[in-house]
Amino acid sequence: MKKPWMKRWMAAGLSAVLLAGLSGCGSAQNEQNASKETSARIGFITAYTGPGSAYGQAMKDGVDLAVREINSNPGTRVKIDLVTYDTKLNKTEAISAMKKAIEQDKVLAVEGPMTSGEMMAAGPVAQQLKTVAFGTGPTAPGITDIGDYIFRNAVPGELSTPIVIRKAESALHFKTAAVLYSSNNDQAVSENQIYQSLLREMGVQIVDTETFADKDTDFSAQLTSIQSKNPDVLIIAGLYQEGALIMKKAREMGMNQPVIGSNGFNSPAYLKLAGSSAEGTIVATPWNPDKKTEKAQHFRQAFFEAYNHEPDQFAAQAYDAMYLIHEAVEKSGSVTDRKKLRDTLAGIKDFEGATGQFAFDEKRNPQMDLDILTVRGGKWVPMTAE
């Protein structure tokens, strides 16, 4: 028979062992949780195949470069666990990708989708599920009106379009214009509305307005009509594929007017497809490859070393967006709290990226400077007064 003091000693010893074991389990669990807390899962929704793939591939290259830099930086506290989705520039695919990213893959935030139409379709899903969707391509009006979880660093058309039109008019002194736009592209439709209102306000006569559809290849009828009106300038709203074909046909027909193009024309793919016909094209852009800031030059060099070609504005904006999201993640102190990330991201005021100084306005649209570029000698260069 064991003595009472032995029972008490054994009970105390057993309790100590159990407590130590539980403490060890708790410590191990804490270490495991801490390990999990060192990465944030971010979704990236773009269209790197299908129509507009040049934009999507550029964005993917920019994002992948940013993630590699962030994750290899010794000062990084939270690494990025990137999950990429390809929409093929299809609104239904964009909606499916957004649902999968948030509900199945449990991402903290999403960069994308790529275009205004896709964001208008899939953005409400992100808003309903209270997850940040950060657009680097959508420029149409009303994007951030979807809700307070929708952000963008793509400069809205209502801000960029007046800048490029007024700058071009100041340099070229045009009095008449013709507009040619894609009637089934949300961004192009909104741009046309801005062109019509702004040109009339400026006293510029619109002598012709013609439409086409995305994926069209024959623009002879529209250009024949425009040519008969002989405008001082031609304004085109659409994607780079159609834009390049329009330019080639216009030059072939002897139309040598300066051309003001959409934001989407600012792509190496446009220059490659249009060739010498691109000469004289004018665009507004937040990215200028000759920008002399340290961030811009670092990005340009790192991108060229990684991919053996120059970056465009879509690569630069996607790159900056990932850095913005990452900064918000680290400042928020959480890799799971979507509301905290949203609030932290909205509060960023003094970010400097490859595209320059950046802040969000009260509607989560970008506040930043734009450059006006034109094609000379097959390259985009800053536009100067003639």
C-alpha cells in the first residue's frame, strides 16, 4: 500500500509532466502558426492567353518579377504566395476565377481582373465577399463605384483622356477630328463618350464618328468615310490588335493624320503589329521608360534582365500593384484579415513605384502624373510641342 505522501508526490509529478507536455504542444503550435503567418496568399487574375494576351502577359511578367523580388528580399517579413488565374479575356471566366480565388483558394486579396468589362462582371463578387480586388487595367468610369473593396492604379479614362486630348491639341492645333471606336468594348465606349463631350467643349468639330467591334479585321468602310471628311486628327478607342490594323490600313490609304490612341495602344505589341504605320500615334501613360527615378530605372533594368525585352505600362502597373498590396499586408499585421488589409491599403498616401509617386483618392482611384508619348522612329518618346 502506497503512503499518502507518495500519492501526493506522484500526482504532482504527473501534473507537472502533463503541463509540460501541454506547454510543449502549445509552443509547437505557436511556432507552426508563426510559420504560417510568414506568407500571404494573393490571387492574380489576368488574361495571358486569348484576345489581349499581350496585355495579360505583360502584367503577369510584372507581377512575377515583383513577387520574386519581394520573396528574395532579406527584409521581407511576409512573403507572397501567388495563385494565378487566366480568364482568356472572358467575363464568365473572370467571375469563375474570382469565386475560386476567394471561396476555394482563400486568398487574402486579388490583383485583377485585367479589363473594365471583366472588373464590372467579377468585381461585385469580390465586393460581396469582402475581398480586395485591385485593377491594374480597368480605366472605365464607375469601376470603384462597385464598392469599397475595389481599388485600381489604372488611371480612369475621365482623367487621362482630357489630358492627352488637350496636350495633343496644344501641340498640333487641330480644328477637326474623327472618332473610331469599338462598340462592344466597355473602355472604348466610355472613351468615346468622353471624346464627344470634350471635343465639343474645346470647339473642335467632330466630322465623323465610326464604330467597329473587337476582333474585326476589315476597317475599309469606316476609314473610307473618315477619309472623305479629311479630319485634322484621327482618334481611335480600342485594343492594340484592332488599333494596329486600323493604322496599317489608314496609312495604306494615304491617311497621314496624327492619331490619338487609347491607353491600350501603349504596348510593344502595337508597335510590332503596326510597324512604320504607328508613326505619329499619341497616348497618355503613367509609364515612361525614360523616367529617371531610381524605382523606374531599377524596374526597367530588372525586367529587361528577366525577360530580354522592354517593359510597357501594363507590366509597370501590375508590378507596382503587387508592391502596394504587399506593403498593405505588412502594415496591416495580418495575413488573414481582409477588412484590415482593405483599410490599410486605402490609407496608403506616399507610395513610390516604377510609375512614380502614387496615392489613392477617396474613391480608391489613383492620384498620379501622366506622360504624353508619341511614336517616333518606331519608339515611344515624350511628346513635345511642334
